[in-house]
Amino acid sequence: MVRVEGRQGASHLTVARSTDGATNWRIDRSPTMTPLSGEHPEEVWGIEDPRIVWLPDLERYAITYTAYSRNGPLVALAMTSDFKTFDRHGPITAPEDKDASLFPRRFDGRWCLVHRPVPTTPGSKANMWLSFSPDLKHWGDHMVLMEARDGSAWDAGKIGLSPPPLETDEGWLVVYHGVRNTASGAIYRIGLALLDLDDPRRVIRRATDWVFGPTEPYEFAGDIPNVVFSCGMVADAGSGELRMYYGAADTRIGLATANTGELLDWLRISAA
Amino acid sequence: MVRVEGRQGASHLTVARSTDGATNWRIDRSPTMTPLSGEHPEEVWGIEDPRIVWLPDLERYAITYTAYSRNGPLVALAMTSDFKTFDRHGPITAPEDKDASLFPRRFDGRWCLVHRPVPTTPGSKANMWLSFSPDLKHWGDHMVLMEARDGSAWDAGKIGLSPPPLETDEGWLVVYHGVRNTASGAIYRIGLALLDLDDPRRVIRRATDWVFGPTEPYEFAGDIPNVVFSCGMVADAGSGELRMYYGAADTRIGLATANTGELLDWLRISAA
């Protein structure tokens, strides 16, 4: 699943398929999921940054995406089983909110959403929040999960979830982006944290350092320089290989691989 | 119910009582409802701007207020029957959100909240939204109710609900504040709209002009000049008299009266 900007600049989603997930991509000839501005005025300016989670209980993929309009970006939900037809559930947050993903299962009977609202008040920051829902439609018990750090840390500007949380033996592996604002622009890097498997409100550990940042020419330069930004990754349960697909400088799509066990080991050391 | 700022600047609520609603106010000697920062970190910087609605079905007053912290202002809910003890329900929106009130009854089985989220994206505005809930805890179906106007209108900067909606024979009377940003600061004025009694998503009419704005010295000058801002009004069903209590320049509390029928007549003409 790839984000493609049309010539008019209204974002939409287009499916790309590959047998090995790395090469020989076949990209759908026309956009797969486009804004439905008639029924859904909240997405008249486009749909962006989908996080896709398989929900075993519902036998559907849940797509949480940014719906964009003059009323501000917000999180909307769509469901699909085939990536051909999509059932839109509409806004599940008010604006301004982005970078949202469901967890694949319920906790104490409720679904859980990670998201990133943006306050405007001086002194406040864009942090990662959790909300809970009995029905995927009505959400409550909003609470801060992780805050942007203070000072000149790599994730002091703002933070937000990157790919959906990944279930591991040790907990939910959270891959998040952090922004550092500098005099010459923002740098988007990626860090790691771990949440309790049974209670995602509990942060077990969070790495002090970033684990992945712009180092290549196509990450340094593009529409938005110095950005690596991921909305999706795939874990191979057998080999432990993790494949992270990411936007490079908002212009190209890159693939980075790691070993899940090694990431968890690194996180244990880096958070110490 | 009066907003009082403590010397440290953390807002709280203090009850004031009067037999005629106009004179001889007795103000509680100590704050009636203060931030509970231990259990409720969302209000560690204070609680502000309560909208109070009697819910006949629950035989309780619902207080929707702005809870303030470094994570940004959001809407929280508390319930009370006596204004001595308060049951806190915590955040019912994510930040940034303010100016919220319940309607006193359900629509198609769900509670309805007016609120005012604030998007930060260039070109977006702070508008009035509706959300719906089966249980007062989980909220969804977020939608725009009314937008700030364009250009140099009195309500082009941002808008938000002022007192809770008032049920009349013609519909829900909505008293809202509109902001015009000028080179020398913002002007907060008050306007009127009418919503369908059975479906508050439907705006029947909205006045073009404002109906109440700063004209007196204590409205022109104070902590925040050129502001009239109301969070509460009381209607006398017999006489039709409406009493609106409002903050004047964020420094004093004023009382303005009107006749509900005359306001509805004016609204019909002004919206034409």
C-alpha cells in the first residue's frame, strides 16, 4: 500500500504488489482508494498516511488514515477484506489528529487506538495518545501514552506512531517518529519503545537514542528534506526479519530491514 | 458558578449564590471545584469555562469544562447533584478542544456534544463541531456544525459555543462567540443561530450580524481587552426573560438580559 500524490495534489492510496516484498512491484494502474468528498467532506483534500492492521476477530483489515479538508486533518477509519472495496466508518477523532493505528485485538473488551493530536497552546507539544472504544465508532478515556522529550533531544519537537504496534514476546514494539526542529528545518528520525502486552497504557521502556535516521542522498533531499517516515512494516515470524517501508524525504519509498530480536536487545540497552 | 483565577494562576470554579440572580451574591469562601492533579493530570494547570446542563434523565448536572495541562486544553466531564461533590469522568475529547456543552437530552438514543477543536494546519479554522455518545464516555460521528465565516466578518477568526443550547419552540437557540482578528488584537462578540429540535446537526438559521459585543469601559479594558464571553444563561419560561452571565475583558462578570421571543424574532430577520 503506497501513498501517491496526484497531479492536483489530492493524496490517495494505490496498491502495489510484490511476491517477495522487495522487488518486482506491480502498482495498480489507477488509484485504489480515493477521497469520497460527497459523502465524506472530511477528506475532500485527500487521504494520507494509512496504518493497516489485520483484525482477526472481524476478519477485516482496519485502515486508519488521515482525512484532510479545510476543517483540519483528522483520523478516519475504513475496513476492507480485499483492498478493492472499502467500508468507510468516517472520522474517529476530531481535528487536529494524525498518525493513528489500532492494536489488532481488544483489551478488557475495548479496542485501543494510538493517535497524535496537536495542541496549539504555547508550551504544549504534539504527543502520542491512547483512546479506547467498545465498538470502533465511539472513543473515550483519552490519555497520554508518550510525550515528546524536552530540550534538544532528537524527539523533542513532536512525536507520533510510525507503523502499527508489533506484538512480540516481550511486549508491543512501538516504532515511532520523532522530530527535532533546527534553524534550517526539521529532522524526522525513528525510535523504539515497548508497551505491556496486556495493558498498552504501560510503557515498559523507551530508547534514549534514535535507531534510524536520514543518512542517504534520497533521504537528505526531496520534497521535504531530512525525513524518514514509515507507516508500515512486515514481520516474518519464522526468521524474525522485520521489513520497514518508509517515505524518504517525502519523495521516494525505501525499504529497511532489521531483526526483531536484535531490535528488542538494542532497546533494552538503549533504554537503560 | 464563577470562574476565579487563583494567585498562582491555576483556574478553579467557585459557586456564587443569589436569590434573584442579579444582586446580593454570596460567593463560597473557598473554591468549590479545584483541579485534582493527582488522579487527573489533564487538569494540573487548572479548570476553566464550565458549561452546566441539567440532565433530567440522570437527575444530575453535567459540567463540561476545559481541563488544562502541558499536554494542551481538552474537554472533561464532571457530574454533580449538589455542587458540593463532583464525580469526574475525565477527558471526553483529545486536545486541543474547548467550548463544549451537552444538550440536555438524547437524540436517537445518543447524547450530543457541541465542542470546538482547533486545527493548526494553514487554511484551517477553529469551528463548532458535534459529536455523539451512547454513554457519555465514548464519543464518535464527529462532524462540523458551523464554520467560522470568511473574509473580515465579525466571526471570521474563530467561533465557539457560548452558553449551553437553549430549547425553544422554534428550535435550539445557540448563543456563540465569534472572533475577529484585527491588527491591534482580537474582538470577541456574540451571535445567534437556531438548530432543529429533533436533529441538532441541522442549522435552521444563523444571523449574519453579531447581537452583543463590547461597548462598555469594563468590556473594552481588562486582562484581555474587547472581550464579552459567556458560559451560562438562565431562561425564565414564564416571562421569557433570558439572563446571560458573561466575562467582560476576562476581568469582571457582567449580566445582560433579553427577551427570548425577541431574540428569535431578530434572528429570523438577521438571518434572512
